[in-house]
Amino acid sequence: MEQVLYNKPITSSFSTDDFDLRVFDTPQEMYDLLVKQNNVPNQTARIMAGFCWPWSDDVVDGDLVKDVQIGEFAMPWETKESVPYARLTKKYPKWYEWAYKPLGIEQVGCIYTAQGFEFDYAGVIIGEDLRYDNRTGKIYTDRTACKDPVLRRNVKEANMTFDDYVRNIYRVLMSRGMKGCYLYIVDVPLRNYIKKLLSDMANGSI
């Protein structure tokens, strides 16, 4: 996927027997399968996303705000340090426990908590900060879709442009799964492009 993310020629392939890479038409369908994978004994799965949705500090009716909304699908981010934890009726894990506490499967992780961890199955929601241009045949990034206050500013102090940073975030998120990676892609042209690449790979066209 790194070659795809960076618009490089695709020179490598993999067997679906060795790694389970899928693109889903709805985030709910992807999440339901991740829950099943997470319920298998001695197996872990988590859902993550690019920072393309707000991240609330508040608690509503004893629960985290379900900020990550796509149609009827809605889930909260992992617990923010600034959230009034004592007001939560459901005791979600704190942000640094998200990767290994059971209720972590009921929260969406981000790059800041996911990096450094590995799961058997990683589910990634690719937001509209990563898109595909059918005219040029290239993947490009869109700063206007980003909700991360750090990335919305100039990130050159980290020796990276916004474009580099976003591509690298998704590269890291998609590499968290050891047995498989499940994708839901908000941008329809990009979703169709990745699905076609996977189909071509399965048919031996790549």
C-alpha cells in the first residue's frame, strides 16, 4: 500500500492467503467484522481513522460524544485526557490503554495512540483528507478535510509537508495489522480505485 499511497509504480504484490486486505462499502460492515475478529480468543482488532472529524472534550448523558459520524455509523474517539472521566457511566479505557483494554474496540483510535502498537486486524477509516483524482490518476491530500489543529498549521518544522504527513499517517495506520487490514474509504473515487487495484491483483493483472 505504500507504493499506492505515494503514487509510485506498483512493483510488489501479496497473497490473500498471507494477508487479508479488504475494502468495505460501509464503515459499519467493516466494524462488525473487526468485532468478530476481536472476539476470537488470543486475537486483537481495533478501528482507527484519520483525524477528519471533531474530537469533543465533553460527556453527553454519561457517554463520549460519537464524533466519528459517517451516515448512520457513529463512534467516539478514544478517551481524551481532558474529558471529565468521572462523568462517564461506561468506563472506557484511558487513551493510553485504548490499544489493549477490551472496551478499546468500542472507540476509534488515531495516529497518536495507534503508532507503536500492533493488532492482528487493523480497520482504518480513510477520511476525505486523502482523495483520488480520476483525471490525473493520482492520489492527493486535502487540508480542508483535516480537523487536527497541529496538521492544519504548517508542519514544516517536522521536516514534512502536510501532504507527506497525511500519507505517512495512513501508511502507519494501515501497517498496524499483522494478519489483515480492513479499509473504509470516504472518498468514492479513491475507494473505487483501491478496490480495482485489489481486484487486478487477485486476477494477476498486477
